Amino acid sequence: MTQEKTTPHDNKGYLNMELLRFTTAGSVDDGKSTLIGRLLYDSKSIFADQLEQVAKSSERKGLDHTDLALLTDGLKDEREQGITIDVAYRYFATPKRKFIIADTPGHIQYTRNMVTGASTANCALLLVDARKGVIEQTRRHSIIASLLKIPHVIVCVNKMDLVDYSNEVFEQIKEDYEAFASKLEVKDVRFIPISALNGDNVVNRSEEMSWYEGSTLLYTLENIHIGSDHNHIDCRFPVQNVIRPKTDKYHDYRGYAGRIASGVFKAGDEVTVMPSGFSSKIKSIDTYDGAIDEAFAPMSVTIQLEDEIDIGRGDMIVRTNNKPDAIQDIEVMVCWLNGKGPKPRAKYILRHTTSEVKAMIKDITYKLDISTLHRNEEDKEVGANDICKMQLRTTKPLLADSYSKNRITGSLILVDEGTNETVAAGMIV
């Protein structure tokens, strides 16, 4: 039972392939790890020695089949308890696309792990046990996906083999989920009936469910349109570094390196540097392979300007006629990550794009009940995994957009000054 790993040989084409990040979420025994194992196995993305190790582990457990879940449950604690407790990142590729999977835990007490894994995802895979239907955890994970503005959600109705591959069961779950999801801001929801254990509709079409006319999971992941997930309207380029080679060939070169957060930049564009407000034109856009005419999110490039302006890390190059707000009083939805709750008037380091400022919590507006979306304005006691809305005040203005408009310039983290721990991840309202 050995498989060779197949990867595209054309290295240049491989590097330029589109990358899809997706997160998996579901309740404890919904079969997330088995699904990812099946996806990796059936798409031939596993080394033979990895598979051998899993086969041996399965044998030691007295199983009569190779437990593909063991491919992803890498942490020893998880293998012993049979649960996933951390965010495990897995990487694989098919000839069409590259993928990064964030496998997040199902338990309520690991809400923060799901927020971490889902914050950069294009797509969320929500697993539903066909026998149990839409449960509280399904709703909780959907609400988080909605809060984090994940553009695409695929509801995988798993364990169809345990309900005799029933079309009625699948349709009922679909109806229940759609009724609930209509209250949320999730634009694109798809439903796929699967059996991760047997591989039905994961990579290969199921012979047991001839009534299902949609795509398999892998085909959906390979073809889902993510080009428009990035904001290509608001041009935002947070400067990470100033490039000054000072060699004979590039004696006067001064470029600003970073990753485009949103928008499209072209050579010759009129731009403004924030917060100074000085304007200039783009002289050139440089990459490792040479100069290019235009660049867009999420490319990493170096921009040269026609004028010499004092620019450093934390500044932002933007289109002159479309600037972000410079704000010091910030309303933010926060997922609290730390065991110690926020203290009123406590000071934190706030990191936003490439800039770092000091910030103070002015007020906690309400705590959000993740299961019902109820806003509790009475209970302001915030602990780990709680989601709340708070008011922050920063020592200097942030160049920010609302999170709904721009997931990069609309997100931030709070760091404890004393311990240097990340205590919260926030979305600017």
C-alpha cells in the first residue's frame, strides 16, 4: 500500500500556481482529520514512508484498516486522546493548485485556535455528522467564519455511509443549515455529501450516491474562484523595509519593500505616502525576476518612487485619490486569546500591518454569545476564547480600513507589554 508523491515538475509554473488556504472546522468526532488524511491520500500527496508509519500505528491500535486520521494528528497528546488540540498546518499540491490546510480543533475551549487558523483562509470546510445534523458547534463555527469574513464555505456532510447514503438526510441538513446561515454574512455556501472513511465524493465520485450531481470536494477546492477574494480597489502598500544596496551598480537605489495588502499598483501611478502626506509617482516596481509594469495583492515587491521622501517601516504607500482613515479611537471586535482577561485602562502594544503603536483599552462595549449572536452588555468579564467588542485608543493614528472592506488593513493584534504574549486578535469595525 505505497504511493509515490506527485508534484508538478515545471518549477516555474509550480511557483506561480494559485494558492488556496482553507480551514477545517467541526465537532470533536466529525472526522476532520480523517477527511484531510483521505484528501492527502487520494490526491497522492503523501510520501510512502509517512503512509507506512500510519499503517504501523493503525496496526498497533488493533485496527483492521489504515487510519488516515493519523496523518494529520501529529501531536502525541492528540494521538493518545484521539482529538486535535492545536492548529496543524498541512501543505499539498495538485497540478491545478497549491493548498495550505489549517486543521483546527472542534472543542469550545479552542475557539481562539479556530480564529487563528481561519483568519487568512479563503475557504472554510465545515464538517457535519450526517447522523447528528446541524448542532451548536456547527453554528458556532459558522458564526466565526462569518465574523472573519471567510468568502467561501463548503459544508461537508460526512459519515453518509452510516445513514445508508440517504438523499433525504442530506437535503434535510442542507435545509436546516441554509435557514440558520441566512442570518449570517456568508456569501458562497456549497454542500457536498461525503464519507471520509470510504472516500466517497472526497477526491473520487461516489458510486453510492448517484443522486448527487455536484462536484467532489477536491474538484470544488481546485476550481473555486478566489481571484476576487482580494480587494483590488483600495491600493494599500504597508512598507516593511527600505532597500539601500549601496553597491557600485545600485549606488543611488532606494526602494521600499513589502507585500501589497490590496489594490493594483502600476508604474507611473500618482501615490501618497501616509502618514506624512507627501505625494510622488511610482518610478518602478521591482521583483526578484526584474521590473514589472503592475503588481497587485498579495504580491511581494519593491517600489521605487520618483521623489526622495523620508519613508520607513510602518508607513503606507496609497493611491492619492483613495486614502485609508487615520484613526486613534478604534472600535474593534476582538477574540481574546489569553487566560488573563483585559484590564480596564491597561496598556498594550498594538500591531497593525507593519506598524506598531501603544494602545489602551478604553471600554468593553459588549460580549458576544457565539452560539446565539446575543450581545451581552451586562457581563463584561472577558476570558480566553471570548469574543467581544471594545474601544481602543492608540498613541498615534493607525492607517486602517474596516475589516469588512479589507481583511489585511482591517485586522490587528494586541500584545502584552510585560510578557510579549499575543493576548487578542481584532477586526476593526
